[in-house]
Amino acid sequence: MTVPTDPTCAGVWEFPPVESVHLDNGVRVVTCQRDDQDVITIEWLIHAPLWSEPDPVRGVAGITLSAIFEGADERSALGFIEAIEGCGATVSTGVEHLGLRITVQVPGPYLAKVVRLVRGALAGPPFPPSTIDRLVRARLDAALRERTSPERRMSTALHTALFGPGHRLSQPAHGEPDTVRAIDRAAVAAFHAERFRPGSTTVVLVGDLRAHDAVRIVRRACGDWDGPGPAGVPELPGSVADGPGVVLIDRPGAVQSRLVLGRAAPGRSHPGWDPLLIGNRCLGGSTSSRLNRVLRQSSGATYGFVSTLLPLPGRSIAVARGAVAAEATGPSIRAVLDVLHQVRRDGFTDEEHRLAVAQVVTAAPLRYQTSTAVADEISRLLLDGTTLDRLPGSFAQAAGVTAPEAAEAVAAAFAPERLFIVAAGDRAVLQDQFGGLGPTTVLDLRH
């Protein structure tokens, strides 16, 4: 990959500077100054990947994250919410395979109060058994609803094909019913003590931090958080499988088929990430991309077919997906494979490449206008273990990707002869449409 040196490259937008310090107790504070952005975004990252959960109680991370706001800082759950809302702030939580996230948006003048509230919650409420039981029941109810969702079942089926049954990455982030039922107060308290440590916590601050002395506020709130050093993270077990293979999820009576084609691909820290990022945009990252033109505009088989790169520990999953008429399932799959063979053979056009670079590079200032978008990008890199020093020049690197480099990256990541194919639709209509695409496994959406 060659970074262009012509004068136009001087105008490529650079990600704003990011600084990082460690408090004496191990808390890492990562800051990004954004002048005149008075709404400050705080991301609290707990570096507790889901494969660090004890196997018998997989799902305990999500229950613990929900429970820390129940009775936090000697307040009831309702009292905590009222205190947050009284500051004009919002709090949301996320359970990801790479770790846990608490996202806070708060007007600058209320920053100190909200930081103290969240810090008090992280210290750990008493975890009353009745609260844990209620959260477990709520999670089991949600699992029943998710089991009938074609999108959820297809995601699980693809991950299982890649990593094998029983692997943590093949299971829902919030756990499966059998392991969730085993979660009790003791399991939550043990997980909290093991993983919610100052040495395993990163605080990301984005906004007009100098105007509100944000770093000093976090130092005062978190500096006295006592606890052991960072918890060790077990190595992610297992290997990644390659296709081809077909998984059919039976939906009797469905007039459409939902399709997902995917395989493991390089992650953000890989040298080939930028070519793959641009190549994915050419392939299926926008309405003008190759897949959408062929399957929507030319054949009329779908309202839209897209490709994306799903982040995973140390890698990604290259995925192409869309919905098609049931009788067009087989032809549509072969049309996707034909597009990928064509990319391997002929590459991308100059116009496809130009549009992809514009979407990734030229539009970057629009994507990162808000403190929330900047904080999200930083947090994803930190959870993935990618160093922050790649941020400043990342868009210049992407701008330097050539069309042949992008095509080569896509041909390797989306290798058509090695894709797993997951289809959700009526088995009676679909079962004869997968000839030559690989061994087929049939699942029932209802079970």
C-alpha cells in the first residue's frame, strides 16, 4: 500500500489528538479535547472479555453490569435514574465479547456529579438476591423472544459454523438459558470482585474537557478506588473454521429468505485492514456498491444487499447479507458468488474506488462531529487491544489504498469458495436450491 504524497493528501482529515495517563491505582484515563462541545461523553470500559466468565454461569457479566445500578451509592434503582436524569444526562450499557461498556453523555456543568454517581455504582452495591433473581428472570424472558428472531438465530448459526458449538463466541453475549439460570448473588459478587477493578478500567473522556477541568474531576472521583491490579485475561481458545457450508433455518410459510454469507477476516490491527475497509465499501458498503447494483438494480431480487465487517477479538467477520424472494434464493446466492469471482478476476473500477474513498475518508469529519462518535471509535480500539497511535494517520492510510489493493483484500476475505452460507426461509421451497454450495445443516427456528 502506498500513501500518496501529492498536495491533495494534505487535506485528508486527521483524527483529533488522543492522550492517555494512568492513575496511581491503575485506572487509565484517555482524553480527546473537542473545543466548544459542551456535552461530554464518558465511556467506562471494563476489560472483562466474555470468555473470562466462569463456564457454568456464562451471562454473569451482563447481569452484573445491570445490577451495579440497582441500589448504587445507597440509592434505589429508581433513585439512581432520577439523579442521572436530574443532571440532564443519559446512561447506557453494552455487553460485548471484548468487554463491558458504560456510556454517559452529560452537560459539562454536571460532569462532576455524574462521574461520582457512576463511580459509586462501579464500587458495587450490596447485590440483594431479589434483584439478581429479577434480572435473571428478565434475561430468560428476553432469551425466549430472541430465539424466535431470524436475525439472532442466523448470527448464532454463523458464529457456530466458524468457532464450533459451545465456544463463547458462538453463544449470545448475555449467555444461554441453562447458564443464566445458574446465576445467583454469589456468582455476581464473585464476578464483580474479580473483574470490576481499577486496574481493569479505562475512562474515555471526549468533549470540551479543559473548560470543565474534566481530568481533575475523574482523578478526584476515581483516585481513591482501592483494589488489586488488572485481572488476568485467559487466552481465547479454539481455532476458526472455513467453509463452504450451508445452514438452513426453517421458517415455514416465509415468502422471503434472509441470507448471510460470511467467513473470518483480518481485524483492525492487521496491516491489511485499510485495503479491506476500502474494498468492503466497494463491494457492499453503500447503495452504490457492487452487490447492491447487481442484486437490486439489475436483477430486482432484493431491496438491498450489503457487506460489512463485524469486529471480534483480534479479527473480524466479513459478511454479506440481504433478503430475497424465496424462489430467488439459490440464484441470488450464486449472483453474490459471481460478484466475488468477478472482483477476484477483474478488480474494482476507478469509479467504485473513488466513491469508497470518499465515503471512508472524505466523509470522516461528518461521522466524527459529535463527542459520542469520537468516544465510540476510541473505545472500540481500546477494547480490541489496538494501539491508539494508529488513529492520527488512519485516514491518510485509507486514502492511499489503491483499487487493486482493495480488490485483493476483498478477494481474500470474502473468498467465494470458502464462505459459510446461512439462510432463513421455508425449507419446502429452499431445500433444493443449495446444490453445489456445500454440506447443508437444517435447523428449526421454533426450537
